[in-house]
Amino acid sequence: MNLTQALLAALTARGATEIFGIPGDFALPLFREFERSGLLPVHTLSHEPAVGFAADAAARTRGGLGVAAVTYGAGAFNLVNAVAASYAERVPLVVISGAPAAHEAASGYLLHHQVKTLDTQWRVFGELTVDRARLDDARRAPDQIARVLDSALVRSRPVYLEIPRDMPAVACDAVPSPALPSFDPERLAACADELLDRLRSASRPVLMVGVEVRRYGLEAKVAELARRLAIPVVTNVMGAGLMADEDISLAGTYLGLAGDPQVGALVEQSDGLLLLGVIVSDTDFAVSARRIDIRHAIHVFDGDVAMGHHVYHGMPPAELIDALLARVPAPAGTPAQRERPGVGPAARPAEDGEPVTPHDIAVAVNALMREQGSLPLACDVGDCLFTAMEIERTPLVAPGYYAGMGYGVPAGLGLQVATGQRPIVLVGDGAFAMTGWELGNAARCGCDPIVLVFNNASWEMLRAFQSESRFNDIGRWDFASMAAGMGGDGRAVRTRAELRAALQAAHATRGRFQLLDIRIEPGVRSPTLQRFVAAVKRLSMPGS
Ligand code: S1T
Ligand code: MG
């Protein structure tokens, strides 16, 4: 066995099912060993941000590790923003970078792709990851790989492996099996007891489900806990789409003043708010009608459980949920089958000559999913993300907290490669102009996403906050005409009747990506974005 084979076997043992990457001369030997071993399929894309987004989405939707492999310098630095997003949104992404061989590093030359020093990249990725290793010694490599990959899973954050190009084919022992997180059982028991005491003494307890519940594969167990606790359950923006396949009634998605007022009141007036794996960020908590005092909540996040003025450290989420389930008996008898409600009453899509608005897109997608079954969503940043909050309970991957554009299309490819499910991609014209061209790789990756481009000729989300700025006029691109050149089918859509017909035709067509170039007038926004902007202006930009 060589070092690459040992690494691939260790990645597979920790849930990886593919690698996304772009090689370069410092990574050619590594990619050659990837190909020779055949242990994991390698999907190459066109630009490294997309490599990171696709690997991120693969991890989010399939569970386990996502893997992005790049060359040293120019490739790895292109990946930085995607890894930052994975760090912020708790994704176990493994970054594998080629690097100069030992004799090159010692040559005394300035090497191509080098920045300040040969260690600059190592230091940069130290800021974006929870663990890292340089695999320059085959005797140490197995333990280094095991430690770093296990860190990614336990912390659900990115990690970094740097492989000098004289190492991939070097003989190497197997990597130790995955290690389970360690914890103090007595402290865990005390934490579970106090958490339940606080919930039981509350008169208005509420459970908010966040991203960690997905990242640690706990949706089924948390759904069972929610049924046993019999308290209202909500998600937040980053948690939208969670529990979609569980038999549990969700009250809705919390988005402060920009969301459903009933959900806002439920959360903000709770005297026992359990934030389970929730990223408490400004996206949804800075637009609260009444600021939530986290000290009076119970916040389970990043291995800690904060209650009142004290914190239990080293509380692995999976073990905590098991401890809570052990303390809350299942109700007698079998629970009545619950109707899994959608977002709201199933509005029938209008099929008239009216121009399409973002809300019409949500209604049309809801109708399609009620007729044809649920489809997972991959969403970008912009009004498409706010529109996604109006779509029924279906799995969703989106940069709802880090909010970096360009995620949608690559994430749709990563989702379909990792799960085999055909996604609907929601993306604005500005974000599409960044990474939408990766659709040219769809056929090679075996993907045929349905892509809905919110083509409003505008950076509309920015215009909503600063309407006087002319730089938000980005021109109307004809994306429908560009689809064929990338191996897909494009349809320009202007009216609600055209939207309904185009969506049905796209859904019926397999084997080629389907692009709906939905022409929306600049200034026309979703109700959710409208409320969000009004709330932000009211709360943080008084007088604006
Ligand atoms: N660059 C990147 C990589 N991510 C960003 N989030 C931004 C810039 C800032 C930004 C937004 S929203 C937005 C920009 C440029 C405009 C999005 O335009 P489009 O995709 O067409 O969607 P829509 O027209 O629906 O707004 C956020 C606020 O940071
Ligand atoms: Mg736009």
C-alpha cells in the first residue's frame, strides 16, 4: 500500500464517496495515484471555488467527509473562500493540496506558485481549519491522517492535508480506524439532567433545530426526542430543510421580523428556548422583534452546552441526544401519523400572462413537488435564498450564514454526484455569472440539475439596501441561449404560464441539465426579502 491508497481508504472509512478537484504540476503524482487506485472517483471541475462548493455540498447532503483536492499555490488559494464558508457553516471538508517535493523546497530557488514563503499556504489554511498535517514522512503519515480526518468529523469543520509531490507513491501503512469522540460520562449525565430540568420548568419551551443536527446525522433521533418532549419545533435560516423527511410537525423557520410572525413570537417569547446545534448569527437573530437573551436559553453548539451563566464543555452532540432520549420515555401507544405540513396552504400556480415574481417561483416549485414528489434544493445567495424560505419542506443546501455567492450551481453538482438525487438549483443572475458555467461539466459528472435563474438584471439584494447605486444594474444576460453550448437545454421564461410549462418540461427531461432563464423586472422582490430589508433598516439602520 502507498500513502495515497492509505489516505483514500481512510477517507472512505469516514464517509467520503468522491473527490472534487483540479490538478496542477505539484499535484500530478497525487492525481495519478488517485486514478491508478480507483478507490474514489475524481470529478474535475473548471475553477477551484466550485471544487470547494461541490465537495461542501456532498458532505452536507450525504453525511461524512467532503474532499477537495488542488495544486499548491494558485489552486489552493483559489479554494480559500469556499473553505472559509465550510468552516463558518460547520462542514467537514478535507482539503488536500499538492506541494513542492523536499529537494525542490531545499533548492534555494523561489518556486512557481510560491507566495511569501513556502509555508505561507500552510499558515493561511491554519486559519480556516481545525487541524492540519504535512505528509512528508511515511512513518508518521498514518497517525497524522487518522488524527486530522477524525478532527474533521468530531468538530464538523474543515481540515488540511499537504502532500509534497515526492510522497504520493511512497509505501505506507494503513491508517487507523475512525476514533469516537471522548467525553466525561458523569459530566454528560449532569448536563442532560439540568437541560431537561430547565425545559420541564419552562412554561413556553421551544426547540430550535440547527445545522449540527444534520452534520452529526441526528435528524431521526432529534425528531424522536421532539415527539417525546411534545414541544413546538422550529428551524432557523441555516436549518431550513432540516427534518424534511421526518415524521414531525415543524412550526416553521425563524427569521425574526422577516419571517412568520407566529414563529417569531413563539421563539422570542419562549422561557425555555433550546437551540440545538444552531449557528446564532445576525442573519436571523439580528432581525428579532425582541432581542433573545441567549443566557436564558440553552445553547448546544460546537461541543459545548451553555445554560444560564455556565457552560458544559466536551459534550458530543450524538452522545448528548442519546442521554436525553434515555431520560424522556416514549409516550404509550403509537403516535398518530402526523400530516407533514408544508410552508403554507398549497397555492395553485397561476398560469396567466402576468410577469413572474420570485414568489411565483416558490409557488410553482411547491406545486411541482406536490405533483411529482420532493426534490432537494441547492440555493445561492440573493433573493433566491429568501424565496427558498417560501418553498415546502424539502432538503436544502445554501450558504445561509456565510452568504458567499457562487455556491448554488456547484453545490447542485456536488449534491447529485454524492446522493444521486436530481436537485433544483435556485440562483440569481449575478451569482450565476460567477460559477454557473460549471454546468458545462454536468454531463461529465453524470448530473442533470434543474436550474432556475432569477434573471433580474440586477444585484437586487444590494439595490434593496442602497437603491440609488447604479452599479447594481448588471445588464440582462441571455442565459437561455448559453445553455446548449454547455450541453443543456435553456428556456427563457417571462410569464407565469411559461414558468409552469417550462418547469414541467424540465422535470420531464432527463440526462441534460435544464436551465430556466426567468426574466424578472429589477426591483421586484420576494415578500421575505422585502420584510428582511425592512427589518434590517428598522433595527440597524434607523433613519435610513
Ligand atoms: N461577492 C460574493 C462572493 N458574495 C457576496 N455575498 C457578495 C459579493 C455581496 C453580495 C450579496 S448579494 C449580492 C452581492 C454582490 C448580489 C447578488 O446578485 P444576484 O446573484 O443577481 O441575486 P439577486 O439579484 O437576487 O440579489 C450579499 C448581501 O453579501
Ligand atoms: Mg440578480
